[in-house]
Amino acid sequence: MKIVSMLALSLALVPSVVRAQSTVPATGGNITITPFQHATVQIEFGGKVIQVDPAMGNLASAKPGDLVLVTDIHGDHLNPDLIAKVRKPGAPVVMPAAAQQQAGDKVAAPVEVLANGQTKTVAGVAVEAVPMYNLQRGPSAGQLFHTKGRGNGYVITLGGKRLYFAGDTECTPEMKALQNIDVAFIPMNLPYTMTPSEAADCAKAFKPKIAIPYHFMGQSPEEFQGALKGSGIEVRLLSWY
């Protein structure tokens, strides 16, 4: 697809960097966050590994996942070859129906299909599927890059902490209505999601304790950070590119 080819070309020009981890205290130990590239991130807690959108970057250092979460159908989120690389044998993959349909038998069972608004405990982790979609941006008039119901953002709960992976989305009413989010991964790349200032306004609406910009190729996460100065929201800038 055009979106994926543009991303791949741009990311191929970015030098590789050492992935610095970030930690969040939780009941029973720290949650460890390892960014890889774009929207690909590894979460560890209590001996469990969760791989979110393992689709881009060098995943040679990724740990075998007990659970894999896939947000959407595009190649910067859904990559069957990399899912297989980072997945423990028999580990479940959670994805929306559109992603399962696109992947077909390239992603082996077990696959747990969640629709927007559904919550299910998978591999011992509570997973809530949150709508992710565009409100106005699209490739042409009357079209949207991401339609409502096709993809999922996710809220997972680990050690009493709620982590939100927004996926590809603008500032939807469902995002603004989220409550008690401890860590939010928020996209801010054009033309597909939001500007940094729009993302900051959205963060102010649901007030996560920690906001981590991701999926921001070509945009300034520092602008997002500056817009949230004095808001009480801690902004962490991690190395994604």
C-alpha cells in the first residue's frame, strides 16, 4: 500500500539507535517499556512479555512474547513474519477482524478477535479494545485513512496500571472519555493521525499520568511535550527512529 511504502522508504534512511528502556512502577514490580520503531513496542511485567504491533524495525533483541497485540491492517502495524519472530509457540495474538481477514493463515492460531468496546482476559492480561479512527483526514474527499470499527486501540492492565496504545487515530470521543490511564502511547503523524498540538489537547482531555508520543515520523514530539508543560501530565520522549 502507498502508506506502507512511504513509511518503509523514510525509515530505511534513519540510522539504527540503541533502544533505551523506560520503567513504570507497578504493584509487584516495574513495567519495562522498550521502544523499537514507529508503533512497535515491547512491554514486560512480572515475567510476562507483550509485543504491540511488532511490524517495524530491528527486532533481533525482542523477547519472545506471551501475548501479541495488533491494532490495524496496515503494514506498519501488521507484519505476519515479524509476529512469528517475536511470538512464543502457542502465544495468542489479539487483533481486529479486518486484520485477521487480511493476515489469513499467515498468522497461526490462536488468534483472539476483539471488536471495538470488547474486553477480554488473554494470556492472563485484561485487554480492552478501544475504537481508533479518523474523524476528518483521508486520502480524498469523503474518504478516511482509518474507518471506525476497523482497527483497535488497546488498554491493558498490568500490576494495577492501565496502559493505552492508541494506534492510528485522531482525537475521538472514545479517547477523550478514557479514565484512569497511567501510560498513554499517542500518535501524531500527518496526514494519517494528529498534529502534536492536537494530540496534546486530546491528552489534556483524558489526563493520562504519563504520555509517550509514538508513531510520530516527520513530526516534533518536543512540540507535544511543550504543549503539555504545566498540565500535570508527565511526557516521556523515547527513541523510536
